[in-house]
Amino acid sequence: MNKRKLLKKLLSGSKNIRFSETAACAEAFGFRLARINGSHHIYIHPGVAELLNLQNVRGMAKD
């Protein structure tokens, strides 16, 4: 899926978002994977103080 469609899908509030799509979007905005702890994938960004915690639950992003 191209980046524009993916962003539109994420912003629409859809519950059917694959984890791989969510991770790709985070990386497109400059986040990088810092560590993985179980299903928790922790992303960091040099310009953002907060961590981004994405969870992979059977291939889907947890809301």
C-alpha cells in the first residue's frame, strides 16, 4: 500500500490495521526501532521525547 493510502487508513480510525503497516508508517515518519520486548515494539525519534509503543497481536496492531 502506498504511503498516502496508509496514512489515510490510519487517520480514519480503522480497526483493521496490520502491524506491518503501522510499523512502516512509523518508520516513514522517522521513528526507528529501539527494542522489542515480547509483542511490544518500542520506537524512538530524535525530535520526540515520548516513546512509541506498538504491539503485534496475531499480525494486527493493537489499539
